Amino acid sequence: MSDDREFSFWERLGRVPAHTLKAQLLYISAFVAVGTVINLFLALLMRSWVPLLAALFGWVFVGAYGLVRMGLSDRAAGNIGRILVPSGSSTPSVNQHSNIQTLVARGEYARAAEAYRAVIAQDPAELVACEQLGQLALRELKDYETAVFAYREAERRTTEERRRAGYALLVVGIYRDNVRDLGRTIVELRRLVERYPALPNAVQLRAELEELKARHFEAPPP
């Protein structure tokens, strides 16, 4: 589902993720622009070039800041990519995830889901995209099949036992609370307790499993 309405400048400004370089440059530029207007007024009032030079210095600072940050980001991303994946061809960039988050912020959920799926397909080690797709499908799209797919992929890709169990538990919750499929919930819950017997709440989960089985297989009233 996409939102095709036109946004004002300030709405678009607010929809830029605050952690991105683009957002930082926008916010800094806004402050410098206000300072420039004030300096122009002072230049006319004082009949001096000094306020104009101060305004010029502000814009030079914005340009230099942007160039330095972009250079550092590109270098850091390249170094990390070479460490994690020597080929550097299958690691999605930070900007790629930022662009997908921008689609989400604009309400273009279907496009964002497709983009996350593409990232997942391209990089067998990608985990963040799996988590983001699961949350997006579950909360915004109400696409429970896609959410299950995403969390299954996350469970398969992570090497941490606790996190694998957490993803499997999310799948149980989807079938129990969202899909409301009692039979499938039993299947997934049985799989969870058998595959991860050391869970801290394993006793409660087994008790829940037995309760669900009793409800599912109880004889119908005459």
C-alpha cells in the first residue's frame, strides 16, 4: 500500500530518517539559511561586508562538512565490506537500508517489502533485512505469510541459539495470535520446544502445548 498524496516541504523534511547524512545536512542548512537572512539584514543595516562574509563562511562549512562526512562514510563502508565479504559485491550498503526505511516512512510499504526481499535474496548472511521485513509485514501489511518467511530466514541465518529461539517464538505467536490457526500453532510450538529444550520458559511452553493439544483434539459436543 502506498501513499500517493503530495507532501509539503516540511513534511518531506520530517520524513527523512534523522540518523542519515542527508537529514543532518538538511537541518544544518536550515540553521545556516536563517543565519544568512539575519546577516543580510545586518549587512544592510550596518552597511558592512562582515555579515555577508559570516554568511558565506556558514555555507562553506556546510559544504565542507558534507564532503568530509561522505568521504569518511564511503571509506568506512568499503573497509567493513572488505572485512565481512571479501568480494564486496553482495553486501548491501548502509544507504540501501536507509532508502528502504524512507519508503516505510512515506507509507510505501509494498515497495519497501519488495526491497527487503531483494536484499535478503542477494546476501545469504543478511539478518537486519529479515528482521525489518518481519516487522513491516506483521505491523503494517498484515501479511502474515511474509512475516513467517522473514523470521524463518532470520532463524536460519543467525548463529546465536537464543536469537534462533526468539525468531521461532515469533512464528508461534503469529500463528496463535494473528492467523489464529490452532493446529499450526501446535505444530510450531512442538517444533520450538523440541529444537530449543534449554529455553528459560520451556516448562511454561510445554504446558501451553499440552493445553492447546487438549483443546484441539477434544471430542465435539453431541
